[in-house]
Amino acid sequence: MPPEPEHAVVCHLDKLLADRGMTLAYLAEQVGVSVVNLSVLKNGRARAIRFSTLTAVCRVLNCTVGELLTVDGVPE
């Protein structure tokens, strides 16, 4: 099987957390997922995310999916 191409999805979790004065540990607790799982997402290593997790993250951060995730090379 050939290797998967690099994805172009960029996660802006660091910026959103900083803007809100929130820690990754606090977000993980509020969302109900591990810090490790959120760290994987934050560092762009996630291969998938459940819609329920995405919804919970956006609710806690009071943001849209488009503020959390963008695609390089695609106009906003």
C-alpha cells in the first residue's frame, strides 16, 4: 500500500487556547478526552476526529470549526 499523502489541514488550537487564557489540560477535562488526544490534534498528527469531539471542543472554546481548522491553500 502506498504511503498516505501529507494532509493540508491546519489546527489552530494553540492560538485559540492562548486567546482564551485556557490550558490544554482544562480543555481536555471540559471536553472529556485525554490531554494526549488533544495534543495529537494540536500538533497536526491526528488522522481523524469524531464530530462529537469536534463539537465539544468548539463549544468549550466558543469558536467555529473554521476557526479551529483550516486547509492550507484553500481561501477562507
